[in-house]
Amino acid sequence: MFGPQLDPTHIRDEDLDEAAQQGERMLAWLETAREELEQVIGAGESPSGQVRARVDPNGRVLDVAYGARALRMGSLELADETLAAVRVAGADAERQIHDLMREAMPGYDPVAARAELEGLLDGEPH
């Protein structure tokens, strides 16, 4: 059912069954993988290397560290550097979660599934 040929106007019963089974597998995995997911820590660094950030699996900032040269930056530049480090950390956490999902459910691509869902919500058949 999932893939580039999906057309919401032509979904078959088999497609719905497959989607339900995939959903059940994902829920079962989430129950057993909760501890693994809670251990995910994303790390990121700003382009200048003067700001480092860490986030939890939900994207909440755990800490931000500034290098000695960061104190010489203007406030706007420092803010941009901080946001960049947090974004990189968030992307790192998301990548780690996707890796865990791919490992637990071979053949499942969370990036493709998200794009497909967003396309369906936007009304664009894939």
C-alpha cells in the first residue's frame, strides 16, 4: 500500500489490512523500544563550532555549551549559531530514532512514510 504508486481513491481491502498490520507492528515495537528511545540524545554543533547543543528524543534542549570565541559574537550572530546547533542536534536525534525503527522493522522507511503521509494530508496522491 505504501509507496510511490499510492492513490487514495483506489485503496483495496488488502492495502488496509497491510497498513493495519504495519501499525500493529509499530505499536508493538514502540512498547518494547521505549527504553531505547528514551536513551536517544541528539548532538549538534553550529557552523562556527563555537556552540554545541544536545536534545532529547522529543527535541527538548538538554544543554547548550559555548566556546570562548562565542562570547565575542554579537547577540544576533550568537542567537543564529545557537539555533543552528539546536537544529543539528534535533536532526541527529531524529536520525537515531529512524535508525532504530529501520532496525526493528526491516523494509520500513520512516522518512518515506512521513513524506507519503504529508502528501496525503495535502491531498496529493503519491
